Amino acid sequence: MTNDLRMMADKSGDPEGETGVITKTKPKTQRPPLYKVLLLNDDYTPMEFVVHVLERFFGMSHAHAFEIMLVVHKKGVAVVGVFSFEVAETKVAQVMDFARRHQHPLQCTMEKE
Ligand code: TYC
């Protein structure tokens, strides 16, 4: 009897507000942006120096470093690694400093992927 009276007073038939729209809350995982490190060709830096740079700063085997050096030599540019912003920035700075100290015009840059 008590319940019947409450149903009549509340036209919704849901006096406790127990029903409602289901909203999905999809958790958004944030991945950090990645940066490509690029090596540029030039006419003066010795091939052996570039191979050494790729071994030293990018952990490549001699054979892989030689392959990538030839890609840069023939095509003008190649991606030599993909890293977080901080790591990419450090690699670029290390390569540029090493080239400068050896008086080679080798250029290394980074760009957002
Ligand atoms: N082009 C250079 C040469 O003939 C070799 C070279 C390769 C220079 C790759 C830079 O990123 C480079 N000596």
C-alpha cells in the first residue's frame, strides 16, 4: 500500500533514481610523442667517420652502420633512430659536437614522428 502511493506521486516510477543513462569512461592512455633522428649527407665528411658515428652513438653493428651510411650518401638523408624528445635531443647534440670537434660538416637533426 505504501509503495503504491509513492509510485503515483512520482511519475517516473523510479523514486530512488536508480535507473539512468550509462556513460562509458574510456581511460585514455597518453603515449609520449616520438622523434626521428635524421643524418644528412654532405660532400666532405669521410664515409668511415659517419660509420663510426652510427656505431658509437646509435649502437649499430659495423655492417648495419655501413649500410645506413650508404643510404644517406645516395639518398641525402636517413632516419637513424626514433626516440623520446630528451633522448633524440641528446643524440643530436652528441653527433653535432663530435663532428664539430673533428671539423667535419656532418649534420644531424630531429623531427616529430
Ligand atoms: N657523402 C660523403 C662522402 O662522399 C659521405 C657521407 C655519408 C657524408 C653520410 C655524410 O651523413 C653522411 N665522403
